[in-house]
Amino acid sequence: MLAHFGRPKGKRVQDLSLRVVLPALEAALGRKVVLAETLEAAETGTEEINAADVLLLENIRFYPGETENDPEFAKRLAALGDIYCNDAFSAAHRAHASTEAVARLLPSCAGRLMQAELSALEAALATPKRPVGAVVGGAKVSTKIELLENLVNRLDLLVIGGGMANTFLGAQGADLGKSLSEPDFYDTAKDIMAQAEKAGCRVLLPVDGLVAREFAAGAPHDTIALGAETVLEPDQMVLDAGPKTVDLIKDAFSGLKTLIWNGPMGAFELPPLTPQRSPPPKPAAALTQDGALISVAGAAILSRL
């Protein structure tokens, strides 16, 4: 069994060990699960490993070869099994050794959880109840170009948030200081906006944001209007959507019948800068619980409810 936890960036970080999941795994599987501390231990085997019902390899992202999609590293992983089954939908889009390279080396299939996720997406995108909208957040446009290009031809509303919203605002002329942004993809952002307009898809970008000078919990911050004319100071950065943006998103949700949510809207690694405000996932959850909205969302969003 291969899995990751957190972002150790190719280094062994004890706080991100998978050892903590062993009791839950054993309870779920009803089997003895043994943790292989290293890939070498899994390859050579120990008495404990050889006697295990299930072998869990230590956090796969402890190895630089994982995120580098190293073919030699993937060969070593593939040698541990006969069939590859990917049941990690939330990581399946990444071209990593354990998600992409190994799948080319072994007979491969999707797991039941993956099947359920894909079935939900099929229902939401193939024959959705309209109007249908999507929230796409996260850090980078570059990792979601194909997703955005595909969605704008299927949606009535596209909400863009997170760090990637900065790239779209920058493409319109905004200077957002040291905010996370990808200037190399300004032209791509413009193309996506033009494609959305042609397809009749409304694109909702932040109109205000919580702006701070440091990336830290509880950092002093201001609420600043965002748009094509915005000019932040060089040491300022946008860390989250502002209250007007949240209200716009809530209003937009009330007119939808189907919602797809991919990626966080702000700096999810930090506690909210303003805990008292209602983050966008909560109104969507309330509409869904009331039966007014069909929602498809990932774990990163559910964890913020």
C-alpha cells in the first residue's frame, strides 16, 4: 500500500509519518498491517514484513523520486506488486511516480472510491441539473489549464479563487505585490476568460481580498478592493477572499442546481484570518443539506466545513 501525508518535499519528516494511521487501517481492513520504514526494507523484507497481511510503505513523499516522477524509482515501486490499483482520486491528477509512472508498468485499475468519485463527476457534468457552476481554487493556473478549458464549455458559472485568481487579476492589469501569481500564464488566463465569454459562462473573480504582509496565522491584515486597477505595495500579498467576494459567491450559489468544487479558495494552510466570517463552503453545504443543491467536492473543501 502506497500513500502520502502532507508535503515533506522529499525529506523524512517524523511528524508526517504514516505510522499514525496503522490502527485505523487495521480496524478498517481487519488485517495485520506492517509499516515498512524504508523502500529498501520493503524490497528485502524482514521477518515481520514477510509475515504481514498488508504492507504499508512509509510516506511516499519522503522520497524525492515520487514528485519528480522518477522512472527508476517507479520501477522499484512496481517490483513490489503484481497489479496497480489507484484509489486516491484527490492525487490522481498529479504526474507522480506512484500515480502515473507505476500505472504504465503494471496492469492497472481504479478502486471503488475512485469509481464513486468519477460516477459523481459524470452525473454532475454529463447530464447536470442546471444552472451548473464550479469553484476552482488552488495555487496555480498551470496545474489546471485543461480543467478550466474543459469546464468553461460546460458551465453556467465559474468561480475562480485561491492563488490562481491572482493570475487572472494580474492578466487584467492588477499589481498584487508579492501575492502568489504566475505571470507566464497571463495570456492563458486571458484565453480562458475569452473562451468563457464565448460559451456564455459567467466568470466570478474576487472583488476584494484579505491582504497581509506576512504568510502567518493571525497576521495583521486589511480588506482591499481587487480589480484591474489594484496596485498593492511590494511586500503585500492576498491571502483570502474578502467579505464582498464571499457575499457574491453566496448569492451565486443560491441560483445554482449543481456545484462542483475543486481546490481551496485561500491560504488553507493557515487558520482563517477572520474566523467570524462564513467561508464559501458553508453556504454550499447548507443548500446541499436542504436539497436545493447537488454538490461534488473534495476532501480539502470538506475539511473546512
